[in-house]
Amino acid sequence: MCGIVAAIGRASVVEVLLEGLAHLEYRGYDSAGLAVIDGEGRIARARVQGRVAQLRRLVAEEGLDGLVGIAHTRWATHGAPSERNAHPHVSGTVAVVHNGIIENFAALRARLEAEGYVFTSETDTEVIAHLVASKRRAGAPLFAAVQAAMRELEGAFAIAVLDAAVPGEVVVARRGSPLVLGLGEEGVYAASDVSALVAQTRRVVYLEEGDCARLTLEGVQIVDESGETVERPVRLTHVTADAVQLAGYRPYMQKEIFEQPEAVADTLEAVAGGARLGPALFGPEAEETFAAIDRVLILGCGTSFHAGMVGRYWLEEYAGLPTTVEIASEYRYRVSVPDAKTLVVAISQSGETADTLAALRHAQGRGMTQTLAICNVPESAIVRTARLAFLTRAGPEIGVASTKAFTTQLTALALLALTLAKQRGRLPEAVEANRLDALRRLPAALGRVLQLEPQIEQWAQRFAERQHALFLGRGTHWPIALEGALKLKEISYIHAEGYPAGELKHGPLALVDREMPVVAVAPRDDLLEKLKSNLQEVRARGAELFVFAEDGSGVGGEEGVHAIVVPSHDAMLAPILHVVPLQLLAYHVALVKGTDVDKPRNLAKSVTVE
């Protein structure tokens, strides 16, 4: 979690640092801080418990200025949110910002305290500052000192270090947490995410695992984990400054919900026009890889896990492949039975989710080398680790509660299921044509669903004062119910649970009363009549029903049952359409309650710690 920015420029870098932090605030917003080397060659530091906007005001009040600086926005791990725990942390002339967790910090802290270093925070990060300072005191140049410190650190980290005694450079390093360099005309930069850099440059360098880099105005020097000088390719990022602006929307979540037709269309670009399905959609080695598998394992966390649950239905129904979906944070901690003929699919919006990356590597270490990443960020760790990759084209997703990333992940999984079905001889040409036609019409169908917003906004008023909610679905729409409940929890703080409707009678029905609204997803499919029976069970207990019903379902029209008709499209793709009203419901409930939609409490976007 957390976001870091570093800059060395020909002019003041303070605004660059603050703007970079503003674009990284989705990664954590418990506190924020900034340090520069001022005109007198000293470290000048400002820290706040709170948001980047508060830091900006403090920096202006104190008149901080400098050509070299580092900055941080925090998601608290070690130590409560507070000013003293805010980064940067300073030891003598050394200042450090850090994203990650240092697992051996307690042992390092005890050793450094014995050497006379005084700790002023509860964080694990402060040990890095003192450790680098100790190496500098022993005579090591800054670049060598950071490399030496890295060898003693256990855990995940991306760090940026400056030293007032060396005002012409910044040293950065990464292991387990992302870090990207930006090469501009007016300076050299580093950040946790490319979105923090695009206002300055589109020329970027993605550091590899274990890399340490020295940044100066003359250029960048990179060494790998063994200390050997290496070259990393310079790339032009596809992310633009416009893509990370609000563009007239209120919060980013609203913008991202309404970008879904375009995001899905972009994700489907490879099968636009007259193009057909084929393994090449997933990389040059896909045909060989797909031929070697007879089952699928999907790994993901949170929203990505829900996408995988939908994908399981599709892969088993269309491709005939036994499929298991695992919560990535649990998978590697249980004894499982590896199978080399398994396609391991890792799903992550950022491609840096620590649990998912670790689970993927765990599977590879157990001999399951046929791997596929479904990811929204090129050059991310998961994309680089997997053998194959399918890049969703959602564009930057800033809101913590995922929306367009989810629908593009589902789109990718639909393409995967149909591609594998075709390769396995289970997709006749006429059926393939129909499926592709439905996919190509999907963006327009999503546009029609978005027109339901005024009706959903009215419903939101009824939810705002409720403390609990139950979301129901069956078949492929059970994971959609889970996702709807998650969205409501994330941004409105209303306790919500998603359940397969058939499980009501096995326990959850005990919770149902007049104070608990029940939201149901009711597509016109083979399970509709079963769902209707489940809804009658709910109504019999006095609960108020809110149903997103497909046209012709026959749901609604009676007292206590509110229904909004979701436009019909294609049975397979119905989950992609039905999740959008649930996103809108959560969004408008949060607006009524007055919560911070983009930055819900205790959460962050890119979970790069375990």
C-alpha cells in the first residue's frame, strides 16, 4: 500500500512531489509527508496526519522549497496514523520514504538502538533510515549504503532515500513492491505508480525485483540484486495525464462506472470487426500452453476473486475444464495437490497485489508452470511473472472500490472460456459467431444499463439509514451478489452480505426482518423460478425487496417488492450487465451517507503488502 514519489529537478520539485502524491493517494491516506534538501543544504520536512491537501497547505505555510525531494502518502501498517509515524523518516542527514513491510524490523531496531540510534516512531520504516545512516557513518557512498542496507532488510519494500550531504542525487530501490522511474526534460523522477509521473514525462523505466537505482540530472544508474550494473528498457507509457483527471465527474468512482462501455470496448479490440477467437489473444505461447492443460486454477483477491468465481462457471460450461477458484491470500498456506496440467490464472487490476503475486509464484514453484495473468497494468510484476498475459484495457482506475476493472476482467474471462472451448472442439462456428456478436454489442448494452441511474438514485435514499443488507443471486449471479455486497460495504460502511439464494434456508434467513433490505439479481435464466421461490421466503419474513430484474422475469408489482428492469442482452454475458446497477446503488448510497467514495476508511487501492 502507501505511495512514494522522488524527484530531482532543474527547478523546484515541491509541486511535482505534491501532484504526484495526489495521484497516489488511492494507495493510502492515513498521513502524508514530504522532505527536500533546502537552499542551505539541510533536510526540510513537513508531515501531517491526514490527506495530501493538508500537507499542501502546511508546505505552503512553511515555504518548503528544493531541487531534490521525496514524498509519501501512508496506509498504516506498523504504528497508528499520526504525525510522528508519517514519512519521511530522518536519521541525521538521511531521509527515507517506504512502501512495504520490513519483516525483521524488530531485530534491526534492537541492534540499532544498542548502537545509539534513537527511534521517534512506531514504524518499521525508521529502521531503514538509521540503517542507511549507519552505513554512511562507516564511510559508504549513498548508493553503496542503500545497497548494503537492502541486503539486511527482509520483507517487501520500495524506498527512496536522500542525504543532505549528497544534494545532487536520490537513491531508490525495490523488492516486492512496485517502483517506476520517469525520465523527463526537466528532471528525473520515481514513483510507486506511473500515474504520478505522467504530468512530467511519458518515458518510464520499470525497475525489476532487487534493483537499486541512483538518480541524478545526468542520468540513471541501475544495479541488480547482485550489484551488477544493468540496463532496463525505456518505455513510453500508454497512461496520459488526461486519463487520471476527473473530467467533470464528481469522484473518480462515478467517472469509472461511466467509462465501462469504453473500457469493455477497448478490451474487446482484438476481436473487433471480423476477427475470430484464437489462442494468440493470450500471447504467442498460448496455443502450446492451452494444449497442455486439462484443468484451471484461478487466483485472486477481493473483486478479482469474484470475477474468477464467474469465470469458473463459464470455463466449466463452455470449455469443459474443471476449474477451481482460490482466494490468493489463503492458497499458499494450505497443503494442496499440484497438477502440472493446470492453467493457473492470476487476476489483478494492478498486477502488484502481494497476495496474488505470491500465490502465483507458489504455484509455479510447485511445478504448475502454465500460467496466465489477467491484468490492467502492462509491465506489472504479475504480468512479468506469468508465462501468458491478457491485458484488460480499463485505463487507470483511481477509486479504491473497483468497477471498470471488474467488468473488463469478466470480459477477459469470457474470451478465455470461449477460446479454450474453441480449441477443445466445443464451439461450433455458428455458436462462435453468435458469441462474438454478443460480445461486440456488449458496450452498447452497458450504455443502456447506465441509463438506469435515476431510478437507482431514488432507491439509495431508502438504504442510507439501514445498518445491514443482504444480496442474493443464483448461478453466475451469486458472485455478482457478492460483488454488490462488497461495494456497499467498501464505500457506505453498511454491513452487507452476499449469498446464493438457495442457502437462505440454511442459516441467513434468521437475519431477515423488516429492517434488513434484500437486494436480488434476477436475470431471465433457468434458475429464475428457483430464485422467485427464495424471494417469497424473504417476503414472508417481512423484508423489503429490491430486485434488478431482467425484462420478462415477472418480478415486482406487489407490495414490498421494488423492481428495476435491466435491459436484456445475452445470457452468458448477463453478469457483466447486472453488476453495474449494484455499483451505482453502492455509489449513490455512499453519496447520501456523505462518505468519501474514492477513499473509504481503512482501505487502499493497490494492496502491495501481505
